[in-house]
Amino acid sequence: MAGRGVANLAKLMARAGPVAPRTRGALPLRGGHEGPDPNAPKWEQAVRSVLRKDEHVVFAVIAFWGVAIYGGKAALSK
């Protein structure tokens, strides 16, 4: 049983063709190099002028809401 699996794996490895390398910079940033997207809301333009990558914007928005919720709970608990 295990011998047949090894034989199938050997066949697949022999059949595999060349693989194109993955490029990191294939997708452009939403704002581009010329600045934030002019069609985006004003808050997003302001954030994107400082944070260029989408991941950074997501983390900043999540952090904002975390601080807002924590601050609201702290203010209401007094």
C-alpha cells in the first residue's frame, strides 16, 4: 500500500514542469506612487498619505476601533 503511494509520488515529481517565479510587486498599491486615490473618501486619503500598504491601513483601522471601544467602556464604567 505504501509502495504504491511512493510510486505515484515519483510519477508526479517526474511529470512536474517548470514553475514561474512569484513576483512580490505584481499588484500595484491602490494609491499608486502619485498619491492617494482621488475617488476614495477623505479619511482614506488622509490615512493613505501616511500608510501606503493595504495591510497597514487595515491594522490602523482595527487599532482605532479597539481604542475607541476600550475608551468607551472605560468612560462608561466610571
